[in-house]
Amino acid sequence: MRIASTITSGIDAKISFHQTTSTEFLRSLGDPIDLLYMDHHETCEEGAVLHRSDSELIVQEGILAPYGVILIDDVHVYGPAREGAMGLLRKIAGRGDLHYGKGKYSIPYLREQGFRILFEGYQVVMGR
């Protein structure tokens, strides 16, 4: 919190800080948001499961504004060259996209809910 406060101290904007779990923060939002940056938890199985659970909450509660986007961090953790080669091989073989990291389960879920990938790199940006 101290680091975030220091970094943003010179910004002329309304900024608020919340120290809680990701799920509780999402439940506390009153108005739909335009940009949700999902970088919570570690890049591991437990983190991927939490991201999926929070994605379900986002969809069910209508947390994202109609043209809002979700940025999921730490998805392609093996670097762009290896990820690109693996993606090409999967495409040639007729297999679907393969995502790792925090988006392992949330990205397929969000696609099922009508979201599409707007940008894909180390991070993935999704919107409707």
C-alpha cells in the first residue's frame, strides 16, 4: 500500500486503495468498471482456479461495463517465442488455444461467456 501510494502521489486523479481479497473487492464494487486488471495471486494452479472463480463473479454480477475490458497478467509465462511456436503447432494440429498461468481456466470460461481476445502476449486483454 505504501509503494502504491508513493507511486501515485503526483497523479491528479481520484485514487482509492483497498486492502482485501480479490473476491471481496469485486463484491464491494457499486458501479460497473471499464478496466479490470487481474494480477492477483501467484502464477500457479491455485491462482488459476481463483481467477476462474473471480471471472464467474464478474460475469454473474455484471461487474464489467458493457464495453469494458479485462487484462489478465501472467498468462504466457514461457515467453513470446516459445508460446508462439507452441500456438502455431497447436493450430496446425487442429487443437485449440493453450493458455497457462493465471488465465488457464478464466480465459476459456470468459470466451464461453461471449468475451473475445483483443490482445494476446504475456498478458491477455479480453472484451465483448
